[in-house]
Amino acid sequence: MKIFSTSTCQPCAVSTALVAVRTGPIRPEALACIDIAAGRRWSYRALDVDIQRAVGVLQDQGIRKGDRVAALAKNSVHQIILQQALMRIGAIFVPLNWRLSLPELSRLLVDCTPTLLYGDQPLPDLPQGCRGLAFADFVAAVEAAVPAPRPQPHSGHDTCIILYTSGTSGVPKGALLTSQFLLATAVNFNVLGEVDTGAVFLCDSPMFHVIGIVTQIWPPMLRGGTFIISPGFDPERTNDRLGDPALQVTHYFCVPQMADALRHAPNFAPDRWTRLKALFTGGAPNPPANIRWWLDHGVRMVDGYGMTETGTTLGMPLSHDLLREKAGAVGLCGPLTAVRLVDEQDQDVPDGEPGEILIFGLNVTPGYWNRPEERARNRPVRSG
């Protein structure tokens, strides 16, 4: 793994308390989100109202602070509404990977012991104390509900999402994401990705992944921009959406394999992507020749580095010259993150030498669900 600079990156000094960012009162009528499958749009005012309706629905189901609520469902704005409502209550959202087998899903449910599981597909065997409900019933209940009183804010250090990741061990572990983690990831991406007011993110990545539930959602929300939720990646449809003048997409995140599918689709026409700042890539090695190919076709391909446990950590600047010169590098660390590159004795390696990445900062997970022995061992997070 190459870093844009091998010197240690230092985060700026900020309070570790959660900064309450509420775009609604600032830009209440601005477009917050679009659900393509449902054919619906929400202003920030309407989104806030629906989140408070969901708070009441969940409280009527007996959900309280610290409870887990899982979802086995495809992408939708209502999944974001569910996550936001649970965070306001102080409960924990657990999005599950619908690509897993039913026995694999059952093991995850035994681990996180949710009170509710909302699904839009066949559900696995449920552990004792867990009720399974149709996700469509949650949507209908929110539509019919009256907004609940606004709960008191919770600490930014409280866990609000559990994301299961196998990492290098092959054994799924539930990474704990706090409100502080979400905010730090959004700040890091916004600075590295030049996200400003009016930014529009097209969101294809599944919401059981850190990109889908955090990186595609929180950066535009923090800046009063728009996130567009699609049912999932489809090369031809995504090409059309990136070039749709009615959507005005500015930011798109994908793995390199998705970018390859875009360029080989019959309707590939990057000259129509008039507002797109960049294709942001990660999750797999991206050959320098590939990055230069996109630059030659007028599209900035911006590589970065992160993990489920750290969110957005490193990213290349959006400079054509630097992207070409440093193609294959993963860039600079975000402002709320510090990294070191060390040898087997945890000593900093000389410039140009390979090493293990150590990651420090407000975007680092406090640990894993039901694995207290790993909390101290995993601070800082190691790339392995």
C-alpha cells in the first residue's frame, strides 16, 4: 500500500464530543434525498419529520436506548430514516448482508441479539427475543405516524451502528461505529473530496457496507447536499444517471471493478457527466494505468484508503496533475486522522520502504461487538 507522503499525518485538535449538525433549520427546503425505486423526494424538513415519525414507530415497538434493530433489506431512503431514528433514540442499527446464506445470517443474529429484524426478503431463523417484521410494514407505519417528541441528544461515543466485517480472519466481527465516527468520516471525506453545499451523491453501494451506510450519506448531509439512493449498481443505468441533467451528480464512489463495468457499457459517454467532480475508488487495488485511462477520457479517478473500522482515512487530492503523477497512491490522510507506517517493531520506516499502516483519530472504531478483549488491542487500528 502506497501513501502519498510517508511522513506522519497529524489530525487537527477538535473536541471529541459529537458536534450536532442539523441541516434542516439552515436549509429546510433544500433537496435532501431521492429514492429512485420509490420515485420519491424529501426536503430536509420532510426528512426530519419522517425520522421523528420513525422514532415514534420504534418506541411503540418497545425500542429503547441500547437495543439493536437489524435490517435485511435493499437500499432505500427508509433504511436511512430507520438508522437516523434509532440513533436519536440511542439504539443501534445493524444492517445485514443480504448476500449471505440464511445459516450465516442466523449466526450474526445470535451474536448481536436484536429486538427486531426488518426484512424485504426471506428471514433466517431468529434468536429468542427477536421479532421479524416486513420492511414494508415499517415504511407504512412511518407514513401513518405522528412525529414523536424529539429525544434528548446522546453522547457521540455511544455505538449507533454495528457493521459486520470479516477482515483478514474470515470470522465476521461486528465493528462498533459511533456518532463521532460518522461525523469524522464525513469531515474527512468532505475535505479530501471537495464536497460543498449543493453536492449530489449517487449511492449504488449496499447499505450493509461502510461506503453505503456512511460514506455515501453523511458527507452530503453534513454539507446540506443531496444523496440519491438507487436500488443497486447497474452499468447502463448508472451511466445514464451520471449523465442525467435532472440529477446533476457531483460525486460517485465505486470499486475499480464497477468502474470497468461502466466503461464497457454500450451507453458509456463520460462527456455527459458534466457536473461530476470525480469517480472515487477504493476497496481493491487500482492499477495506475487504469487511473491514467480515465484521466485521458476527462474523468478524475480518485483513489483512497479506508476500512470498516476507520471509514475514510486517506484520499488523493482532486488535482489532474497529481492524480497522473502519483497514480496508484492513496493520498493524504483526512484532517481528523493520523497515520504511521511502521516495521515489525512498530518503528517508523524510512521514506520509500513498505510497512504496516497504523491509524489513529476520531474515525477509529472503539472495538467489536461482544469482543471486549480486542478493544485495547485494536487501538490504533492496524492494516495488517
